[in-house]
Amino acid sequence: MGFDIKAKISEIVDKIKNDKDLMAKFKANPEATIEGLVGVDIPNGMLDKVVEGVKSGIVADKAKDALGSIKKLF
């Protein structure tokens, strides 16, 4: 594959977290959602890593957003 996986994961995370419909699709079928966003068939071994990276990115962004909200209180 001719793309930077970390950059692609970051791009996918941004798209998913900013689109509620896309988030619902990702939760229902992460593999198909990612392949649809990327536009190519990703080999299974690599797809698993991309899915985990996207899930981690979404969780990290939610934690960062929560922390930012807490900091605003003080």
C-alpha cells in the first residue's frame, strides 16, 4: 500500500468523530467503514491494525476533549 498508515488513521479518526452517521457505521462494521473511507481493499492483517488504531484514536480524542472540558471549569 502506498500511504502512511499513521496519517491515514488520523484522517479516518477525524472523519468518524465529526460525523455521527459515520460513527454509527463504524461501530456496526468497522472494517467495511474503513475500507469505504480509504477506497481500497485492505489486507486483513493490516486492516485489524488500522481498526485498532482508529478505535484508539477515537478514545484518545474523547479523553482529550473531556480533559479540556474539565480544565475550563477551573
